[in-house]
Amino acid sequence: MLIGPAKQRIGGKCGAKEINNVVEELDQSIAELNNERYLLSRTRKRLVDSLQAEQIQFRPEAASKLFEEAGVVFPGQVVKQFEDLVRFNKEISEERIGFLKEELVGVNGRLGEVAKRLETLNRLRQVELQFLGDTESVSKYRELNQRLVVMKNDLASMERQRDALLGIRERDKKLRAVIREREDQVEALQANIDTCGANKDSRYERVRAALVGLCEGFLRHKALITTRLNKKGNIEFDAEYLDASDIPTSEAEGKSYKQALCAAYDLAVAQVLLDEDFIRFVYLDGLLEGMDNRIKFNMIDVLRKLADQGIQQILTVIDSDLPLDEDGEKFFFDDDEIILTLHDEGAEGRLFRMETW
């Protein structure tokens, strides 16, 4: 395994990950060498123990004195034979001792090499860890710098939100002012309605009176128009028919009577504002539809009187809706009252007198 020093990798912009890999390789090598040193140390101890075992320490004189003190006579022949035996053992073990010594020298040499290698690797590991610490500091600085950028962006966003919130509060303040002003206007409007309702000469009361007269002329029924403010502060007009006791009826809910009531209201407004800058024509579509003959004649009579006053009316009616008189004869408008007669007998009967395409 070839591991270069950290300084050689600085120019290559070695990252923390690469340095971690190098440190892991160093740790693995150091662990392998420690294991080898342990095995060599055990082998060395075994060799030393074996060499010590080969040194037989036996003194015949001391043994003879020991036996003499114990009351045992140690014959000279036995001593001679024992010494011969010791000398024989020494002779046959000399070769084995030589081998053990030679192996011990090799083990001691390898232990020295391992110790030097461990010293080198531990020094390299220390350098790598120091460089890794410096790299982690740079990485930490970059991380903190990125966090600082994010926090600055968050701060700018919060400042924009603060400005928006202040703007919302300002608009809310203006909205409350507008709401208060609107409430004042609604109160003023309600007061105006009450005042106009109490003043018989007001435009409102004159429209109400004209409506009553037109409904009596159309249907021989009284009508009442009321004005109120809804929940949103807008004006709503309600019109309804009254019976002989001036009690509201449900006749205004029917299509024909409601249509007659709407026409009477439009005509009443035009009649009251006839002398002012206001429209002087009313469009009445299908006004006679669904009415009985008596009411139809009443309506035609009222419409002619209004025309004499200067109110132009555009009335559309189909042939089957024209009333019949008491003799069963169909009513026809005068020629000067008919502007256009529509039919399916050619271009002259079409609204714009054009051929079909």
C-alpha cells in the first residue's frame, strides 16, 4: 500500500472523503502490523522459553550433599553416569539450540521492522488526521457560509412579508374607513327613503301614486310599491297588489299580473319624469299575453292616453293575443299605430326585410 503525505494532495484539492479513505487504509495497515507484532512477540517468548529449557542446571556436588544430609548415600558411579547423561543431552541439543537462536534472531529483526513501520504509519496517520481536521474546518466554514446565505434570503423574504403585512394593515385601515363611510351612506340613504316616503311631493311618492293609478287603470286593482335596504345596503323595490281592504294579495306572483305590474312601474317612472331629462319610451313585450279581453282593452286604453302625454311605447303582440269585443270581433290597432307587421310570407314580413340565407 502506497500512501503519500497530505501535503502532496493539497494541490490536488483532495476532499475530506478521500482523506477519510486514506485514514481508513492506514488504520487497517496499523491493525495488521499490530497483529503481526503480537504474533511475533508470542513466538519470541516461546523461543526464549525453549532456550531457557535447554539450559539444564544440575550440580552433582550439591545433589550429593543434599542426599548426604538426607541420609542417602550417593554413589560415585551414579554421579559419573549422570554427568555423562547431561553431557550427552547437551551434545544432542546444541543443533536445536542453534536453530532456535537463528529463528530468534529473525523474529527480533522482524519485530524491529514492524516497530519502525508502525512508527511511520502512526506518524502518517497523525498528519492525515490533522489535515482532515483542517479540511473539516473549511467544510464547516462553507456550510456555515451557505447557512448564512439562506438566513439572509429568509431575512429578506421576511422583510418583504413585513412590508406586505404593513401594506395590508394600511389597506385594512382604509377599508375600515370606507366601510364606516359606506355605513354612513347607508344610514343617510335610509333616512332619505324615510323622508321621501313621508313627503307627498317627493319623486318617490309621485311614482308610487302613478303606479297605483296605472294598476287601477290596467286591472282595476290597487298596487303598492315599497322600498327597503337589503343586508348589503342596496335598495330593493317591492310591488304588490292590494285588495279592497288594502291587504296585499298573491296576484303579483302570477306571470301575467307580475308582467303587468312591471310594465306599470316602468310607465309610472316615465310618466313622473316626463318633464325632466329622462327617457320617454318604454318597450313592452307581450304585455297582452295571458290576459282576459276586459283587461286587454283597459291596457290599450291606458297606453293610448300615455302616448298622448308624450310617452312612446313599443308594444309587441301576436295576432292570437288581440282582444275580442262583446260581439266576438277581433280588435285591430289603427294603421298609424302599427309600425311593423311580421309574417312568414316573404322578406316584407321579416324584421329587417332581408332574404334568408
